[in-house]
Amino acid sequence: MASQTAFEQEVARLIVDSLNLEDIAPEDIEPEDALFREGLGLDSIDALELALAISRAYGVQIRSDDENNRQIFASLRALSAHIEANRAAS
Amino acid sequence: MSRAWFQQQERGSPLALRIILWVALNLGRRASRALLYPITAYFLLFAPRSRHHSRRYLRRVLGREPGLGDLARHLHCFAAVTLDRVFFLAGRDDRLDVRVHHREVFLRHVESGRGAILLGAHLGSFEALRALAVGKHDFPVRVLMYPNHNEGITRLLESLNPDVAAAVIPLGRTETLIQARECLDRGELVATLGDRVAESDKMVACRFLGDTALFPQGPLLLAAVLKVPVILCFGLYRGGNRYDIVFEPFAETIEAPRGQRDEALAQWVQRYADRLESRVREAPYNWFNFYDFWDEGARRGETDQ
């Protein structure tokens, strides 16, 4: 199993907490696995709630018209990288 | 499965549709309405599946065995409303007598700037609302719907009015509801239909017309997550050239915290089903779900026919 970086651990916890995923522990999320559909099985309402949680926690807006969404939502690793690259300098 | 509508093939060849469209646009509503009689007869004779589901539904709502006249009236109503979509979308609805009831409910939410969800059903004409609100009056209304269902007819009709087509938020993508949120954040109203379950929907079993049927949780879940109000909207066809568009306040806020979400939402979805039932009883021939809505086939071990 590939290991999560410290920031990925934080994002994994945000995913599990904000989506109330009962059967999954943050450390169980494989960094490279798909989050949506066949992977963790998240759907459009999960995407919305995750986007709201990311906006609250990091001030990063995920826009529906961003052409990179497929890539951003592809995996924990990709999502974490996107947040890190775009988060408000604090 | 009551999701059967999803796989259902649209009836009527593209050529027949084009002919009807041509007659409607060139010869007008009266001439094209003459075509409704052969169309109804065609469905009555050659669409056993629609006829079968119409009969089962009418038996429930009328509380008696429906006669051939009831079936014909139901199919004729569907054909008439479908034809009128042409006139609504082409902006040629001046001959139609459309009365709006409780317009203030709608306007209050347009003006509030908070956004709202406009929830309808496959009852009568949602097109009446869509075309008048978006095409004619330019109200900020977006429509959340599946893009490919009934592809032929929808594409043909939407080509009549690009503004209306452009107001669609297509369901089925990961970012669909993020887009819906952006619209609501701008104070727009997002219209959708709450009576059909699609493949990926979470479902709620509700009492509806005396039996259990599945309804999607999605529209009210969206309202709960985004804390926006919900209003109901139905475009009821009364026969002749008469339509009544009715708005109803439904919920100012829906509380459904994660953890108790399913229980909380089940009550709201049941409330929607109750309101829908009351409108269905008021306009029984406006019900356009010609498939196994109550899952009777599955429960009896039949294959959906």
C-alpha cells in the first residue's frame, strides 16, 4: 500500500469527516485510487459537499467549469496536490 | 424496476416527429391537433406497454376498472401536451390560455436572491413553466435534467429555442451539483423533477396512491445541503387550450444533518409524494409516467412488459 503524505492524511480525514463515511478510515484511502464511481464510490452530491468542505477548510474553490475537474477529483493524491497549489497563503 | 423508464425507447420515428413538427409550425395548432386522434389510436393499438401501464395507473387513481375511453383520454392528453411543447418552445403560445396561480410564491424567490429549488413532476407540462420562465420572461431559472433521455424529441424541440436548451444543467456528471450550487449562489432558481428514480439515485419508499413507490432523495437532499428553500410547481393541462401553472410553497429550510439524514429526508420526500398525490387526483389524466411506477412487476415476479 502506498503511504499517504502528511497533507494527504489531513485531506483524507476531511473527506471521511465531511462525507460521514462510516466504513472507511482516513488511512484506508489509497492515495492513487479513484475517489468517484468505481473507487470510493462517491457521487455528485459527495462532490458538492466535498467542495464545500474544501472551500471552508482551505479557501479553495472547486468550480464546475474547471476543465481539470476530472483530474482534480481523480484521487486523494491529485486532490491534495490541487488544494496545496491553490490554497490561500496563510 | 421502476427505473425502467431509463431504458425505455422513445416511440415514434424521427420522420413521424418531423412531420408533426412541420404541420404544427406551418399549419398551426388546430390542424396539428387533428393529428392527435390518429396518434392516440396508434398508441392505443400498437403501444401495449404504454396502454398496460396507463390501465394500471388509472385503476388506482380512478378506483374503478378504466374503460377504453379512459385509456384514450389519458394517451390523448399526453399527446396533446407533447404537441403543445412545440408551441411553448417556439414562443407561439399566444393561442394558449395559460393561467398562473400563486405567481407571488415564484416571484418572491426570484427576488430574494437566495436561490431556490423548483420541484415538479411528470405531471402535465413542465415545458409550460420552462418555456415561459426562461424563453419568454427571461427569469433566472435553470433546469436540472438528464441530457440524453428521449434524445430525438428533446433535441428536435430544443432546436426551436436555444435559450431554453442553454438553461439545462445536465445530470450525471461528477460536477453537476457543484454547477447547480453556483447557479443557486447567484440567486437563480433550479428546476427539477422529483418523481423518477434514475440509476444512481438514492431512493425513498413512499406511500403514493395507496401503495409503495420509490422516489428519489436527490432534489430534497440538494436543498438540505445548500440550505435553500423548495417550491413546488406543476403545469396542469385542463383540455382545449387551457393550462394552469401552480406554485406552492414547500419548505423554507430542510434540516437533514449527516448521520440522521436518511430519516429526515424520508419525511420530506413523503411530504412531496403527498402533495403530488393531491395534484394527481386533481388532474388524473396528466400523469405521464408510462412505466411500472409501483414496481408491481418485480413484486409479482413478472418481467416488466
